[in-house]
Amino acid sequence: MRLKLSLGMFVVGLSFMGQAVHADDHATSQEPSMKAQLQALADGASKRIPADKLVKYKAAIETVKASGVEASAKQVGDQAADGVLPTWKGDSIRLSDAWQEGPVVLMWYRGGWCPYCNIQLRAMQKQLDTLGQAGAKLIVVSPELPAKAKETAEANDLSMVAAHDKNNQLARKYGIVFELPDSIADGYAPRLLEYNGSTASELPLSATYVIDTNGKITYAFLDADYKNRAAPKEIIAAVKAISK
């Protein structure tokens, strides 16, 4: 079950530099939309990944959906959870300080090892100017270690600075952490140890929240299928709704 909810909209953000683009996710003559890129990556999986693994991944997604994590996570109308997170630059950010200054877009990504995450990060990089013009900030959060997050930023030409959610502590407050199904856990273990420095067999949903200046969640994208991501145009609309 995909939950995409909105009420009035706020975006938690950590950086704004980037190229100005239209506040939507439509394709341009130079580059396909984020949705098209995600779909192309998913379509090509059958050529890259053995059929038996694809069956396991599909079943694992259904297992995560059946766990109820999408419904039990924080929803529109809930109070956002606060937290202080370090960044790979060595500073830190307190979420409540950010949302008191303006709308915040709070976005989780699983790690630089995830190609779907990298597509989403590059798409949001192009929206930083638009978010800044709307008075919003983008805060990207990941369980990957700061050094790995820096590598992810450099590999994708990102000016945004990711915040480190050690052991998914903040994600747990938002209720978006799930245990990896046994059928795929062993396959993920080496990369989670390398990127997260943890043996915990868990990940956060690739969730996106918009939070208003009162700390209330006005938009929530929650989907157990890691191939689906919040559309930039929806996020921008959520932020602009808060500014009205």
C-alpha cells in the first residue's frame, strides 16, 4: 500500500544550491523525468538480475508491505519527531530549529549503493533553488556513515549535505524502520556493514515528509516498494501550500 498524503505542506531541507528547474517531474528534451528513470531502471532489472533473485525481491517487498509499516509510520497531521543529526561536513542539524525557520522537506535514502536512491537524489538536487525560493529547506537523511554519504554526494554531483541517522534512531521515531525479510537479509548484510557500519538487518523506508513551521507533518510519502519515490512536483506543491 502506498501512502501519499498531504494537508498543507512543509519541507525539511539542509541545502539549497542547485540548478533552477520547473517545479514538476516532467521530462525535458535533455533528460527523462525521475519517474521515467526509475521505471527504466526497474525494467532493466530482468537483464541484470537472475530470475530467482527477482522473485525473492518481489516477495520481500510484499512481506514488508504486509508488516504494516506504511500504516504505522507517522502520517499527515502527526507531530514530527525532533532530533539532532551530524552531517558529513562535521556539523549538525536540529530538526526543530530548521522547521521553525520555514517548511522542511525530510527525505530518507537507503544509501549510495542503491541506484534508485541516487536517481532521486539527483532529481531533488535540481529542485533546490525552487525549494529555496519557497522558503523551504531539504534535509536528506541516511543510515550510511558520513564518509559514505560524502562519497555519494561526490559521485552524484550533489551540493546537499546528508545527515547521518546512526542505527536508524530518527527513522525509528518516525516508524519507518523495517526488518529485512530472511530471504534477502544475507545478501544485504555485507553492504550494510560496509556502508552503515552495522550488522543490523534493517532499513528505513525511502520516505519523504513535509513539515510546517509548527512541526506538523503536512505531506507523507510512504511506500514499501523501494522503486517508488515521492515525485518532486508533489513535494514542491506541498511546500507551496504551506506558504499560502
